[in-house]
Amino acid sequence: MKKNYFLMLSFMLFAAWGFSQITAEEVLVGNGGQYGNEADHVSLTSINPDDYSSSFVGEIIRESIQDMVIDGQYAYLAAEDSIAKFDLIAKTKVAQVYESNLSRLAFVNNQLLVSRRSDINGPPADGIYLKAYDADLNFISQAEGIPTDASDIAVVNDSIYLAIPGDWQATEGQMAIISADFSFMRILNLGASAVGLYDLFYDNNKIYTVNKTPYGLTVGSVSTYDIETATYTTQVIENVVGKGVYLKDDILYLGLDYGIGSYNISSNEVINNQIVPDPGSATYISIAGAAYDYINEHIYVSITDYFSFGQGKVYDLEGNEIAAFEAGISAEAIKVRYKDHTLVPELAATSVKTYPNPCRDFITIQSQNPILSVRIISQLGQEISHTAASGEIQKRVDLHRLKNGLYILQIESTQGIVTKSILKQ
């Protein structure tokens, strides 16, 4: 969802399909360092999700971190005026380039998309708010015409969706819809109720935007943009809304009332306003970064006052604090890296059948074991939908909203996970 389901890209290299076991390999923590201390640099640390021990990966000689994205064994970090690439296996930095006014990152189709914003020195001098680099951090292209500060990035089929919260004076929320080659763009104004539009999540042909509460106010909102009809709605939330964390099925995990809560995107209701409690906002202690481990259903958060201490905590979905980890001060970027441990594909081929293939509006899954869930993945590695199942051995999947093309089905049963390439015509 938020973003790209990178593991699925590898499956497209195989004609056969089979069982796989996906595990949370490590939790990566990007720490911006102590505010005002020029000797405390940006660091990248790996946390073992089994025992929560930490190991050092590398550092960037900068004093703040904006975002991190993972592609396979590599992590890309946006740090103040630099973008760095780290090899997570070798634990070494392999590339670094200068780029000012950094905001958010997305890695799709072997390209690193970089959004930009105003910083202490003002807006980008070149007036460009979205750029593209290749996997080795060589500049490729840039998008013209984005009017102001940009934030999160989502890629769906052949379009790039870019959140445009604007600067601190903004009174409306906007989103740019850009062609993959940057040749065409239009700006969608979602109005005053979507002010603070910051994070984007994609599911089932819709873009969900998390619109942060402006300073001094007490309400935020979530907007829903229907790609097929090009229409949108905005639901005001009577809570202080922070950053988005993760979208799983109908449940959106996001910052609420200075903690981390949950919101149902179908019923437009807050489920739990504080799974992770407010760490002490009244005394200027806040959650700097958060990530959701969808395998173990854990929420990782970093807590800090930005100048004297930093602390990492792990919560389950019931709100129980189950562990602590080393986070450092200003750990504003946390990501989970997953690994696929594939079994012998030939052994799985007889356990699940899909038909017809090629297909049109529907495909049927027939399994020897109870089906738990079905994911649809695009050629770009983007998760299009994630549908829960109730243990049936036959399931019909609706594809009529999808464009024609090649997709990957990931079918989770009680015995493991099967993947299958399908062609929609």
C-alpha cells in the first residue's frame, strides 16, 4: 500500500509460481540526531525484530532526516540536502548526491522519485518540487508546474499522485496527478476541508489522503479520491490528525491526538484514537517516526523531545507495549524490510488453481487449503488491493476495475502463500 509491495517484483521474473514465506527481516531506523548539535549526524540503524537488538548500518554527515524508502537490499535516505543509498547486506553507503529542499521519497519501476518543499532558506531556488533519479542516484528528469511544497508520492498504473500540502500559510489541500514521463500534469484542489494534505495511500482504485491538523486547530480529515470517476470526498475527523502510518484492508493507522490510532475508511469512523498513547505532548515529547509491521502486526514508534533523549517502543494492536529498542534522538524515519523465503515452486503448483487465465472481469481461485487473503500486485510492484477471506477453498475475485495487463495474485492459505501471474484482457 503505502506505498510499493517491493517483494512482488521478484516474482515476475519466474514463470512458475509457488509457496513463499515472507518475514520481517529488520526494522530500519533513520535518526536525525540531536537538534542543534552539529557533531551528532544522521545515522541508519538496523533493529532485529526477534530480539530488538540493534546494529549500525552507516551515517550521513547531515543534521536532519526527512524520509527513507527500501528497495530490496538497499535503503535510500533523504537527509537535509543529500540523498544517500545504503547496501543493507554489506552495511555500507554506496552512493550520495546533493539535492536541496528534500521532502519525501518513493522507489518505483527502478526510479527514485523525490518530492521537495520549502526549508529554512525558503522554497527550492529552481522552483521544482518533484524530481526523478535512477537506482544509482543519477538525475533523470523533473516535473514542471507544481505550484508549492510537495509531500507524499503514490504511483498507480501509469500515473504519479503527489500530495501538495503547501507551506505553513496554506488554506487548502491539493494533489497533483502526473504522467509517468512527466509530460502531463493536472492539479486537483480538494478544498479547505483537506488543508494539510500530507500522506497518500492506495487501495482498490482509490487514493486515500491523510490531512494533518493545521497548527492551533483541533480537527483534521481524510479524503478519498476515486480514480475511475475522478471524484473525491473529504471526511472531517474531530481529533488532532498527524502523519499516516499504514493502510491494511479497511483500517488506516495514523497519528491521532498525538498518539497512533486507527480509522475505518469504509465507515469513516475512528476505531481507536490511541493504540499508541500520547507520549507527553504537553511537555513537548512527541512521536517522531512510526512504522507498521504487517507480518507480526506490531507498531514501531520513536519518542523524543528532539534535544535530550530518544526512545524506541513496540506496540501490538491492542495497545500493549511489548518491547523497546534503540532509536536515538530525532528518529523520524522508520521502515520495515521484508524478506521472501521461497519454497520449491513445483511442490505448490497443484495446491491452487486459477481460471480462466487470461481473464476479463473475474478470476476464480480454487485451493486445496482454506484461503485467508488475496493480494493483487501491479507490474510496478504496487499493491492494488488486499482482500481478506473467510477460509473458503474457492474464491471469485473481481477484476473489472483493473486496466488490461499483467498482474500478480498473491494467495495466502492456511499452508502458506502462492503467487500466480494473470493476464487481464
